[in-house]
Amino acid sequence: NGNYSLWCSKVRSVMQVPQGTCALANGQRGHRVRVTTQVDKYGKETSWKITRKNNSNNVLKMKMDPIIPANGEMIVEDCLPAGMYNLEVRDMDGICCRHGQGSFNLIVNGKELLKGGAFTTSIDHDFQLGFDWISCMSER
């Protein structure tokens, strides 16, 4: 329907689909993902990983490596393709506030998506990169 196409064009001109801010090895646009980790005085207890959710498989895409020294900070950054992901942060007693002011931040394309630090054992968050919700819309 011509009206639907016109309407979709108007929506696309106002709303922006995330295009990515970096180039992948295959030349396509990817999304700049940065994880900043500030650990407490037991930095060796802390770890995190980002996996891409792929049907029944989860594929490791990023991880904290190596161990961060007590009360230290580490920034890990990579360019990831569009898709569904999970960030899992592990620490026996969380990274804030019992043994220091630890925290983690997940920044995507320059915008903070998640932050935290107070948890027990582990915490995980699902997030999606580059979802084009406009193309999924249908005429009613």
C-alpha cells in the first residue's frame, strides 16, 4: 500500500535505527561496546564476559582479562555486530560496597546502557545491539 510506504518513510525520517559506530572486519557497521570495571580490594574474585545469544548456543565475544589488581580499574572495548547479547559479572560478594567502591559500566556507542556493583555471586543483563524495530512494523 502506498500510504503505508509513505508512513514508514516519515517514521524513519524522525526515528533513528541504531547504525553502529565502528567497522567490523567484514566491512559492515558494528557497535562500539565498552566495559569499565572498577574492582574492590579483592580484584581476583571479579570476572565478566559478554556472550552473543545464538539460538541454543552462546558464543563468547568479550571478557575481562587478566585479573585486575586490588582497587584497580580496567577498560575493555570491542566492535560487535548487531544481535542479542548477555553481560554476566561474577564476584563472590559483589564489587561494591563491603570491601570497596567497585562498579561496572556497559557503554554502547558512547551511551551508558548499564551500571552496577552491588550484587551477590553474579548478575547478568541481556541487551540488544542494532535492532531495527521500524522494519518489523506492519500495516494495521
